[in-house]
Amino acid sequence: MEKIYSRIQPETLLHIVYRLDEINGRTNISPDEEFLQLASLKMQEGQTFKAHKHIFLEKTTNIAQESWVVIKGSVKCIFYDLDDTIIAEPILLPGDCSMTFRGGHNYLILENDTIVYEYKTGPYLGQQLDKEFLNNK
């Protein structure tokens, strides 16, 4: 797991890149205090869990956080620091994922017919309340 911290505020986690070949058992990928939660699970035939449902809780999120999971193809991530400078440019392959908690991001699709799943914290209230475009990209 590659954790990318801010150069401006070194204690601030901005992005995570998690690779398919790192998946083993259960791993909580995102820190517990983040709004967007992600775990990887490598399971065996016949494995199960107790049936359950989740408790409705009023929660407030103060920032949209986003994750991409590459299903097919490849994607170059362009990750930005808090001051909008590029901090990392990893390439995601099938089964890899990225998470952005803070800072900016952009993606360059490297192959035709690339397929990704995008996950974001919600509810989605429209682009004007969701994002600010960076001047340099």
C-alpha cells in the first residue's frame, strides 16, 4: 500500500494506491477516521459471514472523497498536494485501486476500452458544490 502524504502538511494523508497483488485476507485500506471506507478481502470457497444490516446513523461529511478501481485497461493517476502541485503519478492496472481523501486528482486513460468503478462519498449535490477545478490541469 502506497500512502501519499502532503509535502505542505506532512501529517496529512492525501491519497492511497493499493495493488491487486497486495490483497491477502482482510485489510482495512482507509483509516477509520476517513469518510470513504474501503477494505480488501481475499476469501475461500464456502466462506461466509453472519447475515446483517447496517444501522442508520446521521453522519456529516465535509468533503467528497473518491476511489477508482480499475477493472480492465490501465490508468495514470495524477495526484496533487494541498497547494495544487503534482505530488505523484502512479499507474493503476486491473485490480488496483486509488483513494483520494484530500488534494486534487486527475486521470489519464492509457488504453482503449478501459473500465473503472468510481466510488464517492455522497450524497451528490451537483458539480458546483462538489468540486473546484485546478488552474494548472
